[in-house]
Amino acid sequence: MDAVGKRVHAFVRVKPTADFAQDVIKFGPDNKSIDIYIKKDAKKGVVNNKQTDWSFRLDGVLHNTSQELAYETVAKKLVSEALIGYNGTIMCYGQTGAGKTYTMTGATAEYKHRGIIPRAIQQVFKATAHSVDPFVTVRISYLEIYNETLFDLLATMTSNGTGDAQMAVVDCPQGVYVKGLSIHSVSHEEDALNLLFEGETNRVIAEHTLNKNSSRSHCIFTIYIESRFRVFSDVKCVNSKINLIDLAGSERLSKTGSGGQVLKEATYINKSLSFLEQIIIALADPKRDHIPFRQSKLTHVLKDSLGGNCNTVLVANICGEAVHVEETLSSLRFATRMKWITTEPVINETYDREGTVKALEKEIILLKQELAMHDNLVNRSLVTYDPLTDMQIAEIKSQVHRYLKGGIDEIDQAGVEWNKGLREGVFYLGCKTCGAGEAEKD
């Protein structure tokens, strides 16, 4: 299947608030545009030529939207396409406290408030339930990038809180993968949700002014789907993965009042997000030949999602209060730049050569048994369906040649066992080889 360029989809989700800035944030009638207006403040010496209004057009604006509608809008189609072999990535971006983790994971205490990850798990297992062809295997991994270090949230943790395996981002012909990251097979939706909850308890969080439970790391929950199709003699394997990414929140240190370890974490977060933005700008520039994905662990891991074989969707989470308008503008600019990126999603399918050979051998055995049963019914016990030996082929050619030249009146079938169809085929071959006319005798 030929690769076809496809734009990254970008949505904005507004966190509900009682202090929504109606004079600052305006939504278009089609729920696909958002305008920002900032009043000039003479006391602060704002010059007349400074921009005070902006307009952004995205793929959708989610305002006062339920978790169910958010999933239907953002993720359902991407998950459906992953089930037929397309890789997919959904990424939540925005300032700390804007609702990224709620959008991605949801409120685990209430079923109706569950987020994209548990709903995607449910959709996958509903689609694969009772499936015989294809036979589907589902696996799960959960990666954390904290202070530019990789951690496996599902690995057996040692007493000092570090994973047993040394992990690294590795490039390979099929894309990038994280060496040392554990991948767990799951047979039911409940098994996958238990892994999600286990990983959530291991995430690094901290409290500061803007968010009591601020995520201090980037987390990537991945669902791997393998489908094996057995149609006739072909054994086709389709592989795909869904990356569900909860990015750490960007933050202004002056607003959070961070210090000590939290300040160090914020510095790493802002640096990695800055590198991510640089990558996005570079990908959107057709004149750029080299994209520096290896600038950070985050951008390296996202290499396939941003510039490769993947359906990619961004959800920019913003706050609706006027006090956060600068951060809102920054998130909307980021979302707009994401829409400039083009990926080339293709179905990831392979054919199992060993499986194909075994399937063909089995089919040949079954066909021979069927023919033997038919021959037995019509009393043709001397027929064999094994391949002819070189000596048998040479003898047949010799007899055909003599028969066509008139040297013998009939072909001896006793010495070489063959059926009528094969005999007619050999006569035709003999005629073509010897240059004689069509055989007149049966």
C-alpha cells in the first residue's frame, strides 16, 4: 500500500471553570475556531502597535464537553484504524493544571469520567471479542520520562525506586523502540486496566500553586495489537500500536513558586517541551533535511509519531481564566504548528513465510486425500499424485516422441502411473517439442 501524506489533527479542550473569561476567549459558531482578545493596559505602557487579538483554527474545540464526547471526537476513529493495522498516537499538551491527565486517564473513581486510555482499551477488546480470524493478541507497556531518564512503570521496582533494566531509545528499520521496556500480554479488558492503575501509582507527582497533583514526567501508555489472518493458504500478520501520551505540564516558575526538587523538575520539563516545539517547527519546514529528534528522550521516542508511519492527534488543554491567557496563547500556537506536520500512515502487514509453507503443505495433503478417496470410488487404484522422478519424466518424453512419430501404437501406462489429465498435458508438451500436429489418439 502506497504511503499517503496525512495532516496531524489538533483539538483544543477548555477546562471548565466558574471564572471563564468570556471577554477574552471567544469560540466560532462551527466549534473549530477560537479567538483571543487582550485589552490594552495604559498603566503598563502597552504600545499601540502590539498585537491584542489572535484567531486560531483547529479541527475542533471541546468546551464543556463530556469525557464520552471527547473520546468520540478525538480517539474513536484512530483506534478503529489501529485495529486494521495503522499506528496511532494521541498526545495531550498544555500548561500544568489544564486537565491533560483528566483527558487522558480520567477520574478513576467514577466510571463515566474515565479518560481516553481506559476507553481505548475497552474499544480494542470489544472489537476483538470472539475473533477467530483474525486471531488477535494485545500487549501493554507504560513508559515514564522523568528528568530526562527513562523509567518502566510496569517493571518490578527495586528498593531504591529504579528499574532493574537499563533502558535506551533505539532506531531500527521498523521505527523506534525502547530497549529494556517490559511489554505485557493481556487477554481481557480488566487485565489491561489493572496494568494502567499499577503504572499510575508509580508516576511522579508533586504539589505546587497551580496543581495539587501535578505530573512531573511525560508518560506514554502503549497498546500493541497483533492480528493474524488465515485466509486460504496465506498467513498474514498485521501489527499496530497506539501511543497514548500524557505530557508533563509547561509552567511559568513565577506562577508556581517552585523551588528545590520541583524547580529542577520544571526546568527539565520546560526544556524537553522546548525541544519538542523545535522539532515541530523543523518538520513543518520543507527546506529542512535533518530533524534533530535525538535532542531529548521525549523527541526521540516520538520520532515515529511525529514524522513517520502514524495517525497523530493532539489535544491542547487550556484554562479558561483570564490570568492564564499567555499560557493559553502558547498552547494554541503549539496546536496550530502541529497541524502543519504531515505523516505517512500505512498498514503494517507482513506474511509469515514459515507459516505459509506449513499451510500449503497441509493443503496439499488434504487435496491428495480427497483425490485418493475419489480414485478409490471409481476403482483407479494405480494412480499416484507424488511428483514424477527424473527417470519417469524421461521415459514419458521418450514414449511420447515415438508415439508421435508412429513408432509405437500406444503409451505404456503400466510402467509409469499417471492420470488422464497428466497424460493429455504430456501429449501437448510432446507435440510442442517435436513440432508434430495434435495427437489423434487418446
